[in-house]
Amino acid sequence: MAAEPIPHWPGRVLGEVHVRSTPEGPAEQAVFVHGLAGSATNWTDLMDELKDTVTGHAIDLPGAGFSPAPADGDYTVAGHARAVIGLLEHTGPAHLFGNSLGGAISVRVAATRPDLVRSLMLVSPALPDLLPRYGPVRVAAAAVPMLGDWVASRLRWVPAEQRVNASLSMVWANVNGVHPVRLRDAIEELRRRDDLPYAGEAMVASARGIVAEYFRRGEDNLWRQAAKVQAPTLIVHGRHDRLVRPAMAAKALRTFRNARLVLLPTAGHVAQMEIPQVVAVEARRLIGETRLGNAPLPR
């Protein structure tokens, strides 16, 4: 069996959100944004790999993890982006990491506040795709008014172990690679959230938020936002990703001004959790290139 993983980083409340941070060390900062139904702990292992390169801060998005529900009830991508911007205004300009929904949020942040984003690393970002795979179709179904709320209420009666295993089977390339300690952590966290009165609303409303982005037109469309991003960008895509089609990774490479694409042959949708050592190698390369003056990235 693999060595027991490190404990999750300690957290604190900053403004209206809960944030987990590595010990203060390197001067350069990094902010990590999780996906739908995730939390700051999705980044624990990658943050450990990078702790000698950057001081890391992983946010629990409003209503997720240990963050309370947003006071204004706004679970849209724009609403989540405001929370991330608030953290970046606290840390100062930082390297921004986003996975899945967190990738979509990070794109909006990088496009609207380029002064706060030194580089952008997107792990299977949930950018609009009108031919989504089965997983996003399920998300869309959960976002349907009334139906999504009914599903959320029913799911609470399904044992936490069953729900966690189903989710991990969807996002990991090989669910047998999940360490038993991390599996236990996920189950305990889901049980804790089951007791929160806003947990179901946070999930359904955040799903509605990302689905709304798939149909957004005009300058606020996420693909148009991506084309405006100035920061050097690295797109990481797992070949066994069951949620984001490879065609979207290729489209992202064509859309961002200054981007490189890395395809990981053994990863699924959450490469930063599955193979953090490999993702860290690419992240350090991106950060190193950014330090050299934001020179164009070699493809």
C-alpha cells in the first residue's frame, strides 16, 4: 500500500470564505480553486508538492467545504469569481490554479482581473461544450428547476460511502488508486455536509451556474473571456477524463493567447489528485517561465 498521505492543510476564515494554506514560505503566492462538489482539500497533495515553490492558498468556494453559504445567495460563476478575487486581493498577484468548475471560474478571474493573475493553470476546465459527455449531462439534469432540488433531497438518503464511490469512479481514471485515508476523509466530509441546511442548495445552484455559462452569449461568454486572458496558461487534460472531451482541450489551446497543452495518459478529470507529482512538474515549469518575464511558452 502507498504511504499514508499528509493531513489536509489547516484552514482559517478570510472575509466570507474558508481557506487552507501551506506554511508561509516562498514569496510567490498561488491560489487553488476546486470544482463542483469539491473543496479546498482537492488540492492538498499538489500544494504539498509545490510548497517550496509557492505559498499556497486553497479556497472553499461559497457554500462548499467549510465556507458558509453566500449572503446574497449567488452561486453563479461570476459570484464564485468574486470570492476568488477577494482572496487574490488578500494574497496579492498569484499563480491561479483551477479544476473543472474551478477552471471556468479561474478563466473569468484571469480575464477580468489580469493584475491579480501571474499565471493560469487549468486542470480539465469546464468550459462551455454543447456536446457534453454523460457526466455534464447529469449536472445539467441536476440544474433543472425543482428536479434538481428533488434529486438533492433524495440523495441524502443514499449512504455516504455509495455516493463518494460513485463520484470518485466518475472523476478518477482508476478509482482503485484512491488511498483509503483519502476515501475515509471524503466520506466523513460528505456526512458532515449532509447536516448543513444549505448543502443541497449550494450544489444545485452551483450546477445551475455552470450550465448557464454553456448558453451565455456576448462578451461574457467564457470562450470570449478565455481569448482575453493575458497570463501564460497551461491546460492539463487527462486522457481518461469522462467529463471534458479532448476536443475542448484542443479548442482551449487555440483560444488562449499564450498557452500550452499537456495530455496526461493515466489521468482522469482530477489529475491534481490522481498524479500530483506529475502535475507539480508542469506547474513548476510554468511558474519558472513566468518568473523569466512572461515570455511566450514553447509548445
